[in-house]
Amino acid sequence: MTLKSSRLKENPFAVLELTTRDDRHRIVERAEEKSLELDQETCHRARAELTSPKVRLKVEMSWLPGLSPTKVWQVMSLLHSNPGSLREESGLPTLAHLNLLAAFIETADDEITPDDMVELIQQMASLADDLAPEQVLREINEDREVSRFPEVGRVELVDERLSEQKRYYCETLVEGLDRLASSSLVDVMSEAVDQATCGGEEHAPELIDDLVDNYAVRTQGFLQKEAAAVEKLVQVARDSAQNGENAVKPTVEKLLAIARNWDKVAQPIQLSFQGRGIDHDPSRHLAYSIRSLAIDLFNNYDMLSLSQKLTELNQELFAELPEIVERVDEDAEALED
């Protein structure tokens, strides 16, 4: 097979074309055979990783535990010839299924559409939540009994490795997202989080929380820059208010556009935080800054129309913040009166 780079392709089982049920003798034999066509050091390293009980656990959990040898090569063939079909495979052990989907993302390049990416995020997040260390331990020990390797004695060892695998799944999804255009990436994140949280009403699966936390770090610079631009416009609008509504209106229009752009990028974070029951502090700070301007424009300068526009903006952008929603709804009602 000529798979593009993926963790599965680089796995020692794939390098030596072995399964988890091959014994030590077969591993040594196969390493010698493959060293005639592959780099000798690579084959020796693969042999060492497969024959060391401690290192072997990491390799097993990065491979396809719980699958029969026939099924292993069947799905690996699909990964090469028809990778999209792997998303429809049923009855696969959870860990093996996740490893295959991650390999599909790594090898698919630009073949994954934004809609595909939303589905993959949902599918992998659901599977990752279903990972049970005890089940993985049974799958690994069943194969080790056949291959005559010492069984893994403690489930904690498996649980530790599962944490590493989950970080790998998050990194793989991030790499897949990075292949999309920036606008598509934001749309995919918003749609995936919206579905996972039922519009912010429920806590998302752990993998989606991790993905959002990564997204928050990577968009922090942009959000801070755009928020600073909004704050500057708030001050400009307040300073020019004494010159009348026509002097303020262009500034408010710019503020509306930048704030909506800021919110489009912040939306996945807002929904995720709402589902977790916590406030997104940058959103709260920006909402109060805009609200303060709306109040000043009406109370001090009687600019009803502009104040209503800013209040409607807050209602539109910060629906994920209950405290803001309550106050801004009261503002809207007061302005209407």
C-alpha cells in the first residue's frame, strides 16, 4: 500500500506487515525479511518496539486492537483505495475505529469538505466518549494471549495511554481544520459546537471541549485585536456625540460591522462555554462596553435610533450570556417605551 503519511502507516505493525496476534518469533523473522527491502534501522526499531512489553502497549493502542487479522488488512486496504467508506464501517471496536478515522483525516488531504469535517468531529467525539479502558484492556489481552506476550495487568496503564490517544485525535482534527479556508474553519467549528451543545444548552463531549480550547488559543490574537478596535470606536463615538447624531452614526456603523466579525469567530467558544455553564469573559466585557455606549447616547444625547441599534446588536451577539441577555432585554424594553 502507498498510504500518505499517517500514524497508522508508521506503526510498527504496518511497517512489518504484522498483526497483534503474531508471536515474538514471527516478529523477528519478519523484521529480517523486511530489512531486505526497507531501511534496516527502521525494521530493527519496529522489531524492538513490538517485542518490548512496555513499549508494545503504546504501539498496540495506536494500531487496530480487537480486529481479526483478516479485518485489519481489509480496512487498511479500504484506507488506501476508498478511505471515505471507513466512515460507514460498523461493528468496529471503538479504539480501532477512532484510529482509522484519524488516519483517514491525515491521508485525505483536500478531499474532506467542510460538511465532512463537521460529521467527522461529531463522530470522533462520540466515539472518544465511548472509550472504556476496561474494554480496551480486554481486547489487548485477548490478542496477547494468542501472541504469547505477557498480559497488561493494570487498567491504569491503558487509561494513561488513552489520554495520549485523545490528544492525538484532537491534534489530527486541528490539522484537518487547518486545511480549510479560514472562513470555512470558523463555520465548521460553529456548526460542530452548536450541534454538540444543542445550541449551548448541553455540555459537549470532551474531545469537542478540547478542540474549542485549542481554537480559543489560536484565535486569541485576532479576537483581542478586533475587541480593541471596537473599544476604540466606542470611545470615538462617545467623544463625537456632542456634535450630533450625524457625526456619531458612521462610527457606530463601523462598530456594528467589526463587532459582528468578532462574534463570528468567537461563536464556537461562546457556545462551548455556555454548555459548560461558564461565561466567556471577553464577550461579557465587550457586551458591557457596547451597552454603556448605548446608554450614554440615549441618556445624554437623546439618540434613540443609535441606542436601539447597539442594544439590538448586543441581543444578537451575546445571547449565550444569560446575565447580558437579561439586562439588554430590559434596555430594549425601556427604549421601546
